[in-house]
Amino acid sequence: MNWLEALVHLAVVLLVPPLLLGVIQRTKARVAGRRGAPLLQPYYDLVKLLRKDVVLSRTTTWVFVAGPAVAVATAVLASLLVPFGERVAPLSFAGDIVLFAYLFGLGRFFTIAAALDTGSSFEGMGGAREATFSALAEPALFLALLVLVSLRGSLSLSGLVGEDTHILWVTAVAPVALACLSLFVVLLAENSRIPFDDPATHLELTMIHEVMVLDHSGPLLGAALWGAAQKLFVQSALLVRILVPLPDGPAPLRWVCFLAAVLALGVVIGIVESTMARLRLRQVPMLLVAASLLSAFGIVLLVR
Amino acid sequence: MSAALALVAVVLAAVSGLPGLVLPRDHVAADRSAALLLALAALCAVAATVSLVPSVPEQTLALPWLVLGERVEVGLDGLSAFFLLPTLGISSVASLYAVAYWPAHAHPRSARRLRLAFGLIAGGAGLVVISRHALAFLAGWEVMALAAFFSITAEDEREGVRRAGFIYLACTRASTLALIGAFALLHAASNGFALKALPGLDPFACRALFGLALVGFVLKAGAMPLHLWLPGAHAMAPTHVSAVLSGMLLKIGIYGIVRFASLLPPLAVSDGVFVLVLGMASAVLGVAFALGQHELKRLLAYHSIENIGIILMGVGVALLGRSLGHPEVELLGLAGALLHVWNHALFKALLFLGAGSVVRQSGSGELDRLGGLARRLPRTALCFGIGAVAICGLPPLNGFVSELLVYLGLLRAALLSGGALGLLAVSGVAALALVGGLAAACFVKAFGVVFLGEPRTAAAAAAHEAPQGMLVAMAALALACVAIGVAPQLAVPCLEAAARSFDPALGARLGDLAPFGSISLAALALLASLAGMAAWVLRRRLRPTLRVATWDCGYAAPSPRMQYTSSSFAAGLVGLFHWALWPQLDAPRLGRRPFPGTARLHTELPDPVLDRLTLPAARWLAHASTWFRWVQRGRVHSYVLYILVAIVLGFLAARGDLG
């Protein structure tokens, strides 16, 4: 493992995710015909929140504080399993795909618990939705990764997407495309984007993530938003590494290409959000099951 | 040496209730002596394991005096030791808990009987695990099963308890019947009752033997279609008994399956497929039913069905790997199943003990009558929270390690075998992923509704922390969960020894196949970063400038009753699974008047196998066989006559005189 690249990796996952949010927001504004907030607006928001005081509910306990903290810790740790610009991720072992999925599960557990800690029905509602939809997203994620596993014969993310991803597209276009589509649906669902949830609204009954952090304030809200941005970034990075084979050049070139590709995916997410409406809640499970089925088709195509 | 130590441990456990019979009825020393004897038994089991693992293959000890004319042996190998440890360990922790939870002076009527039966469960289960002879095995099995019946029915003045006990008794009789059939086949095949490997068994006898044993053992383990006794018994028994039922009694069924599979020659591929599919069905349906439960202990009981499913999935993978000749798949599946046996024993016992503390301190186990207990029972809440994270299979705790091993076994099976078996392994991975997501939803619900938010009733608001003894027991289990999660290498020698006694051909080293070092590293990194953040929060003294009421979107008078309930939390997922669960909803029609009257909403999730199938069938059978009642007239001498006639007929049949 290259220590320098590991440090760069850590710096990227700590610093770049808000920029991805900025890109998505700018894209949405441009498509809507507005000029939009500065690209760095999420950073200004975070700094502002970190300098504020905390207001806590009388009902809450340590779980309320643990929610955002665990969300950040798990997202950063999960990022160490995904190769960003490097060929092998800082932490890589056979079976790390399970750890990748379950780390986000841990973050989600504490986010929902923190929401329930407030005793408010709004936040209970958001937590229930998050639990329901993520339980359905989990098989879709695993099936999509299984397409890659059966093509590559490796059980670690670095083995799956670390090198020579163009070979995936050469050998099996259809299954890989289906898996990518499925991963994209999971990405939108897990990160509460349109068509699953609207991150721009704050007090409506059709919300998932924003309503769970409704009672967090100041640095706690900042940590929750930061963790959510990291999660979006890490899961986007995984999809980008499948979609975009990085050039075989020197390390800086690979990192620049990687970051450009992730931000380009942000533009795609922004366009999806601008052109689609939020689904009715009853239809969300159907879309998630459909995502599982897409990957299942991909696996069936690969059966020897 | 180690076999003798194991025997001593089993005897100590079995007699742990005896001192209480001679001590005064309400003396605290009775409970303490039982806990002490069980702790000694657990220590002996640890010593036996340490002297056996990892070098000695097996130690046996002949007990010629036990049954006349039969050479009865007890023995300790890796597999026996692996199951003996949780058997006596969980019993000893639960008895420590019972000293405070079920003191003799508070339960003068049942304390002696329960203490005696509680020790006999552990002793019987221990005898099952170490016996190398079918009759000793059956004797231990019966002692364990009947002692469990008397423990479940400790509060037999309650109608629900009697009902649950009766259903358990019926199931355990059926299970023993199947096992007697299996042992009769074993005797026919090997011309003896010794539990020894049967290399040259013909495939048909092999399949019949495994099938009968599977029915008997799965009935005890409580996998999905044969789980009928499990939820009621776990919910109605005193909590330390529930912990032992779930933590170890179910596992004795798993031990039976693994032991029988190790004695038989490699089974047909279809047998492994069957066990794997059974495990998948049990895991998915168990957690789906758990989601709809309203009572904490019943919810935990359905999660036992789920976890037994995960264990059976691992066993199925191991059997498949053995039949197909893939030792690494076999080793990973078996190691995953066995480690999950330990892990489930630890975190499920922990959760039951936590639930007992909640019920004892707040007077109710109904989820929607609790709430806000994390402020009132902070230590119980912490322990229960650790158990909840562990049972969801989340890192950095122990459940993650064993589920990862099962995943690895399934993934390698998917890579190594194409076609139908590959697709089966793929669906196994998807099922396990779904189970993980559903379990997380269910436990965040249980933890949130019970411990977080505001108390929904006055009784919950008045609750306070459980006594010291109960907390110590829970803390010990929680520490063990963290220890296995952070340092799974500690369990590897025991796992490898058990795998070698399952199949001596297992040469592959577990340490090379499973990424234990990386798991430790990730777990430590996670704990360190969380500790760092906690230190930052504490040092900065994240003192809120304001403590206010939860933001209620402008509504002026929120009440605790308005919080999201457990039924509403689970409603979405229960609705998605309605095709399997058939939930019952009694919703009032509110009418069109502007001020509707009071209304009640009632939701319920009846168990389909028990409430919709078995009980109606049993009622029909009872009704149809009324004419047969004339044989049962309550006269003892006619019953003695029946026994005599049965024995004579059996004797004649055995001599061949009846043709």
C-alpha cells in the first residue's frame, strides 16, 4: 500500500464530498433556469453550522449525539474499502464487499435510532421509511456486486473495480450495464435523492433523510449532513469506478480523472433530479425490487 | 482427562438445584449455591476445552455401570467442546441473573422446582453433547426436554403459560419419537448403539437416517415450518429460562444435525440443498414475523427462528461443500454456522436478559406501553443496544463475523459451481442481505420504541435501574460480544478443532480463508474513531445552550401517546410481506359525522403454522377421535393392563412369533 495515496484518499473523502453536493445543486439550478448558489455553498453551510451552538431536546440521550458521529465514522471507514484514484484501496480483503454494505447499515441503525430518540412522530415516520426502503435496497446492492463477482472471481472491491474495468465492458456488456443501472437506483435510494426523496424540502410528510435529522442543530446537524455527503460520494465513487475505466497513466492523472468522473456523475444526478418527480411512497418498494430484478437478470445472463 | 473434566462439569450442572432442596425455602443461599455450582461447571468446561484444543483429537471415557450390558462411553472432541462451552456458560450467566431476578423469597411456590429443573436442562444438554452412545444421548435429551418443560411452566397459574407449555410438550414428544426412529435405524445399520462413524452405509439408509434425525432435531431447533412451540414458550417462560432456551436449547438441535452429518458418509447434494433452502426460508420468514410482533419477548423469539435459519444456511453450505468436494466451502460454511451458534447464544441471551430487566422494572413487555427507558435504565439500555447491534450482524460486533463467514461460503460456492447450484448460492446471498436489512429495521424499532423517546405509560415513567446482579450478567455477555467482534482470532482454535471432528479431511486452515486480521483492524479503527469523537464531544462539553422540547412543527400540545408506535414503524414492511404474514387488522369505521366517537384499532399477527394450521387440525383430530375415549377411563389398573399388553406384543414381535 502506498502511504501517500492513502493520505490523499483520506483527504479526498473528508474534503471533497460537499463539492459533489454543490455540483448537484448547481446543475439543478441551471436546468431550472436559475443561476444557483456558489459551488462552494455546502462548505459555507457546514462552517456556519460548526460554529453554532447546540440546542438539544429534553427527551434525547447519548444516542442522539451518536447518530451523526457514527454516520461520519462509518462513511469514512467504508470509503477506505473503495479504490478511488488508486489501483488497490487502502483496506482490501476477500469479503470486504460485505463489510462495505454493513458499515452503511451501522450508520443507518444509529441515524434511525437518533431520530427515534427525539420522540417525535415526524422523525419516527422518516426512520420507518428509511428502514423499510434500505432493507429492500440491500439485496439489490448485493446482487449488483454479485454480477461483478461472477465476472471477476474476486471477493474484494479492489479486485472487482480496481484495475482493467474496461475488460468488464468488453466481455459482458449487458450484465455489467444492468448491474450499473441497479447500483444507480440503489445510490439514489440510499442517499434519499429524487425519485425516492426530495432533499430540497424540509417540512413535508414525504421525506426520509431530512426529517430524521430535523431536530439536530449546530455541529450535530453539520456532522449529519457531512456524513450524508460522504456516503453519497463513496457510493458514487464505486459506480464511477465501474463505469469509467481510468487511464493507465501516472497516479496524479488517475486521481484527476477519477474526481472529474465523480463530479460528472453529480451532474447526471442533478439532471435526473431536475427531470423527474418524486415517486409516491407506495411505488418506491416496486422500484427497489425492480433494481434487484435487473441485477438478477444480469446474473442469469452469466450462468454457465 | 478432558473427558473426565467434561463429565464433572455436566454432573455439577445437573445437581446445581439440589442444595436448594435442603436449605430453607426462602433463603438466598439456595440461589447463590445454584449459581456457584453452575459457574464451577462452566469453569470445568473451559478447563476441559483448554486441555483438548487444539492438539488432542478426541478423549473418551467408558462408563460400564450406566446401562447393563452396554459399553456406554462419553467423550470430548472439538465439536462436543464447542457446544459444551455455550451450554454451561450461558446457563451459568443466566443463573447469576436469576439470583436477583427470580429470588426464592419472591417466588416461594416455584423457586425450588425451577432451580432444580434449570440445572437439569444444562446437565441434560451437556450429556447429549458429550455422549457417544445412543441411549445416553436419548437419556440426556429427555432430561433436557422435560426439565425445560418444567422450567417453562414455572408460573403455571397463568393460562397462557399452561398453553405454551402444553404445545412445547407435544412438540418435544414428537421430536423424541423421530429420534427414537433414527436411533433404531442406526442400530439396524451398525448393529450397536455406539455413535460412531458409519462409512459403508448404503445411500437409501443414509438418507432415511438423516431425514428422521433432521425432523427430530429441527423440531427442537425451531426452524420455520416446525417452530410452533418456540414463540409461545419463549414469551411465557421466566426470562432467564427464555435466555437459556434460546441461547442453548435450540443449539442442541443444531448440534444433533451437525453430529449426525459427521457420522454419515457424505450426503447427496440434494440434502445439502434442502438444508440450505430450509435455512433461507426460516431466516426470511422468521424476521418478517418478528417485525409484526407487539411484545418484546415474542419478538426476540421470532428472531431466534431467523438466527437458526442463518445457522442452517451455514450447515447447508457445509454439507454442499462436502458433497461436491470443495473443502474451503465446507470449512467456511461450517465455521460460519458454528461461530453463529456461539454468537447467537451470547447476544440472544443478552437481549432476553435485557428484556427481562425491562419487564421487571416497568411491569410490561408490550412495546407500545414502553418508551424513554434509556434515561431510567441507562445500563440496561446500553447492554440491550449492544445486543441489538450484534444481532443485526453489524460491525464491529460478533454477529458480523459469523455472518461474513456464511456470506464467504455462499460466495465461494457461487463461484465454484455453475448452473442451478450457483443460482441457489446467489439467492442465498440475496436472502442473507434481505435478512440483514429486515433485522436492522426490527431491532432499531425495538430499541427505539422501548428505550428512546418519551415513556408512553406511567409505569414506564416510574421505572428505575435493575439490580446489580442482573447488570453484571448482562455486562459479561455484552463484553463477550465485543470481544469476539474485535478479536475473532480467539475463536479460531475452537472452530478448527470442531471442523476437524466434523470432517477429518478438512485440511484447509481457516485463518487463511477468512480475513480475521482485516476484520479486527476495521473493528478497531471504527471503535477508535468513535472513541475519538466521544472524547471530543466530552472535552468540548457539547453543552447545549438550550434544552427544549422536541420540535413539533408548531403543534401546541404534544403527548407521549403521539409518538410513532412499533406497529406504525413496521407497518410498511409488514404490508410488503402480507402474502406470507396475513396480518389481521380490526379497524373501526369512523363514520361521516363531524365528531366520531371513541374507536379502537387492533392489529395482530397470528402464527400461520400454529394458529391457522396445527391447532385447527388438532381440534378436528380430537373431535374425530372421541369414540376412542373409552380406553381412557381414569382407572390406573386398566392402564397397567395396556402397558402389559403392549410389552407382550412387542416381545412377541421381536421374537418373530407374529409372523
